[in-house]
Amino acid sequence: MALSHALLTTVLAAALSTGGVSGMSRGAAPPPLPPPVADIGVPLPPLPAPPLPDLPVLPEVIAEPPGQEAPIGAGKAEFPADLLDLSNWKLTLPTGAAGSPEEVLAGKLSKFTNEFFKVNESRDGVVFMAEVGGVTTKNSHYPRSELREMQGDEKAAWSNPGGTHTLEVREAILAVPKVKPEVVAAQIHDGNDDVLQIRLEGERLSVQSDDGQSETVIDPAYRLGTPYDLKIVAADGRVDVFYNGEKKAELTKSGTGWYFKVGAYVQSSPEKGDAEGTPGAVAVYALKVTHTD
């Protein structure tokens, strides 16, 4: 640290008085000191702070409501109900007694699976499969592995007009019989007959009604195994059908006792030329039904 001007003067004076500075006679006046250097007070620039290490990105945690388990994700599902909300559906199978196929109600679907209703190999979809020659309902000649809309333990039955009723499903038709290559993948039905069907005939995927007398093609070159998004909206005395987000059909339809159906309804039989045991199949990856007043 530099000595102050006053202190330095005192030290030199003491040295002169004792002869401690060579070249100066005792009693000689010391040479004048240079003026002190003023403290200009310029602050030093701050040192740059070292960069902080990147923190790891934590996965987002979404809390489930109390008492509700998180859904099982794709790739881990064991039962169809692990992937689809089946709480308001019942399942009709192509097995059982003639004219009286087996049914599985919603309360038992949570842990149900068999060869006609199972999770696919990649565990991201549910495969509905029925075989030519399988058991049919008493009003049909064709077998099905198909969900029927319910309201709890009661059969769903709604009206159009009378609120807005929407089915949203992501599905893919996987297999059709060879001779009569036809499968119905979704329907609106009433107490007596189908109101409309989403039906594949060969490569032509269409909306059909009035027992096939009315048809709107929604995909003229459908390829088996290709997933698509289907949305059916019934409201105000009409039914709109959307295919992969695009409105493809608008039907003027009204009635009561309506309900949705989804799955594989195989449209062939041995009498039509297809061998018994020939499969038709549909995979369903997402399924949602909403009803609003």
C-alpha cells in the first residue's frame, strides 16, 4: 500500500536528522516531494459469472382424480378395456347358440378378452373378428364381433331430433372375406333396422342407408389396414359423416330408439360362396360417444 504524503515527509525528515540518507548533509532541507496521486476511484469491471449447468427436463406429471387409476398406455394393454372406455357398451360375439349369440355386458368387459375380441400385437388397438359361418342374431344371416351402445345396464335409445349425438372412432378394417369382401365397421341402428352403415365393399368405403339403396362413397380406394378417423353426428333431423376430418355425407334422417354400434359385422356366409371360417376383422384404436341436449 503506498505511504501517504504526510507520513513519507516525516520518515524522510527523521532519516535526515540521523544521517540515514546518503548524499545529504545534516540539516539540509529535503527536496520537495511530488504531489500525491489522487485516488480516481475507477471500479474494476465485474468478473463474468460462470454458466450454470443445464437442468434435466422432468417428465410432466398429470395427477389423476382421487380414486381413479391412470389409463394403461399403448404397448402395455392386456385387455381391450385397457385401451377403450367400455363402460357404456355391450359386446355381441359370433359364438353361442344359433340365433342367440353370446353377449358380454359392460360390467364384465373390464377383464374380458378372447380370440374374437382382443388387443393387437402392438397393444395399441382392439381387434374385433368374426368368421364366416359364425353364430348370428335371429334377424341376421351374418356374424359379428360388435359393440352395442348402452346406458349403464340399459340399452341406449335416443332420438333425432332431440339433442346432439356424436360417435368418434379411429379404426382400420383389417380383413374381409374373399368372395364377398364386405364388412360393416360402424352403424347407427334403431329398434328394427340399421339407419346407416359405414361399409367396405372391396376397396369402396361408403356410407349406406335404406338397405343399401342410398350410398355416399367416402373413400373409393381404401386399403386394408389403413387407420382412419370417423365422426358421425346426429342432430336436427340429419346425420353428418366426417372422414379424416372432412365432411363426406349429410343425410336427412330422423327417428327414435337409435343407438351406435362399432366393430366387425361380416357381410358374407357359406351360401354367398365364402368358406366357413373365413375372417373379417376391424381394429379400433380410439372410441368416444357424447350426447348433449
